[in-house]
Amino acid sequence: MTDTTKFLIVGGGLEGLAIAYSLADRGETDVLVLERDTLCSGMTGKSSGVVRCHYGTPSLAAMSWYGVDIFTRATEIFGDDMAFRQCGYVVGVAENNVKPLEANIEMMQGLGIATELIAHDKMAELWPGLNLDDFALFAYEPLGGRGEAYMAGMAFGATARRMGVKIRQSTPVVSLLQNAAGRVYGVTLADGSEVHAEQVIVAAGPWTPALVAGVGVDIDVKAQRAQLVLVDQGVPTPEVPVLSDLAGLQYICREPNGELLVGNSDHQAPEYIDPDKYVNRADDSTIEKNIMKLGNRLPDMPDPRITSSYVGAYDVTEDYNPVIGPSPVEGLFLATGFSGHGFKISPAVGKLVADLLIDGKTDLPNVNPDDFRFSRFEEGDLLLSLNPYEGAGEMR
């Protein structure tokens, strides 16, 4: 038998489930999500869960701001708080990045985002014990914080199911189906069966390029290695904001158990991995580098020790921004290449995709869908930060 559906979503991670929910929220419930393993079992579960609006790209900042509102009201909307903790978010820069920081804050404030510049005294109150000597200025988002990408994805999925969306797990897609006119009209599954659809949406993260190549779509999305280290200070860390340390090029988040999660913000020499075959722990040199940086930033940790580490992958594009929109092949829509931004913008991604599929436009405030078009790479019109930070690449 051949199943049919109006909207077929390939990928049951956070973005695919956000799209499914948003389509259902617009009244489109003839939706089927196919996940090759279990829901959110890919890179969604490796997300560090930071919620911030601090970007040099207006559309991305606006999408994050939309996300802050949805995460804040998650219990009301989904009956699930998505584990969002509004602990705040701070970017700290050295003298070389003061001008970009000031320009980005002015841009974000112009979009209505709650963010402000703060000095050392305020930062010392927000996070006691930090060594602030090499910082020149800070930006503070009081409504930012941390969430859990896995829990967010599962909340989107559960709500979508209640609204009538169908979700099938352990259902690998092996190829896209294309007719003689070149239109994509469905997929072939690993068991040889087919699913036909009016529109196929591929939201498969770093697995997207191999799948869409079969219908002649060449998209440069690589899996960039992201190594994370968990540290116990010796005493539980009190509630503090997430810190984006652009002086030391690291980020530090307080975990719910009081440990610290430490990640890398230096993207000048990226490493790429096979998302199906990699070692799920940080290498010794990365651990040593992180500990040295953390020891400089928190010199008075009473009894620090590493508790664990793990490795995820950003699905990165050339300009470190996603592709969200129609592919060059009719019937195929892409939502991929989220480049580390996916969790915080996922509510907006779902709405943007649903709006474009149903209306061909969106009413998301201050978001220009053309920014995320597939053709920008061939056109040489990359989506780049208006005010990039030295050393941090395009991740901010």
C-alpha cells in the first residue's frame, strides 16, 4: 500500500516537530512526520539549549525574540514548560569588540528586543566570582536563558499529535520520489514502501545533503564538531546568566544540578565529522583548553573536576545561517543548516515554514524570508552579520 498525505516532513527532530505543530496550528492537520529512529534522537538532544537574541542579523534576532515569547508561555500553549529557565544571557567583550557590541545592541533595541549594555559593577552582581579584568563591556538580556531542546521537540510533537498530525518513528527514508517533470512527490522508505505527498519538507539536519542529492539538489551543509565539557566547581553554582565570553571565546551555562557546561566560541578552525560515526567525548586537548579558560574566568572554584563531556554537531552552511524555503526542485521544501541557532529560533522556524507553505509569505515581525533562500549561495549574497565579532566567526 502507498500512504498519502498533504505535507510530509522528513525528520522528527526539533525543527521538523516545530513545523508539524505550526502547520496544525494553522489548521493543516493532514501532516505526516517520518523519523528514522526515535523523536529528537539526532542532534536535537546534543543542543546546549541557550536562548538568546544576540545576533548581528536582524531576521535571526527577530526570530529569536519570537522564540523567547513562545518559551515564556510554553506551559500555557503546550501544557509543558519545555524546561525553560529565564536566568538571563550576557555577552562580554574585550576592547577589540566594543564597537560591534554597541552596534548590535542598537540594532536589536530597534527591533524591540529587551537588551541593554551594562558595566562591570552590574555584571559582578549578576555573576559573583567571575574574573572581569579582560572585559571592556557587556550586553545583558534579562529574558534570555536556558531550555531543553529535547523537551521542546517532544512538546511540539505531543501537541501536534493531539491536533491530528501523524508521526511515525523507526521509519527511515532512503530516497525522494521525482516524476518525469522533475517534481518531488514523495519518498521511498527502507522497507520499499512509498509515501506520496503534495509537499515534502526535509528537516533532517546534517543528513539533508545526501537525501536531496538524489533529486539533483546540491546543498553545502556540513556537520561541524561541537565539543562540550561539564564541570563541577566543588559547590553548586548559584543561579547565574548564561555567559557568552567573547574575550576568552567560550560560553558557560549553569546546569540544573549546579554544574557548568562549557562550550567553544572560537570557530576559526572548524572540524567536520560524519554524523553517523564519531567519538562522543571531547578530546584531551579540547578539555585542557576549556579548563584553562574556565580557570581564568572563575579563579576561585573550590574543588573543580570534570564530570563528563560529549560531542554534537552543528549542521552548518557557508554563512552559518539556515536555508528555509523552497528548493530548486518543485515539491521539495528545505529547513536545514541551522548552524547552532536552531533551538532558540525553532518556534519561529515552525511558523515561518507553515506561513510560506500556506500563504507564500509570513507575518513574523521583522523577519525577511528572502534572507534564508536557497539561491543566496549561488548568487554570492551570503547572510552575514552586520557587526561581526573578531574571533567568533558568524555564530553571533
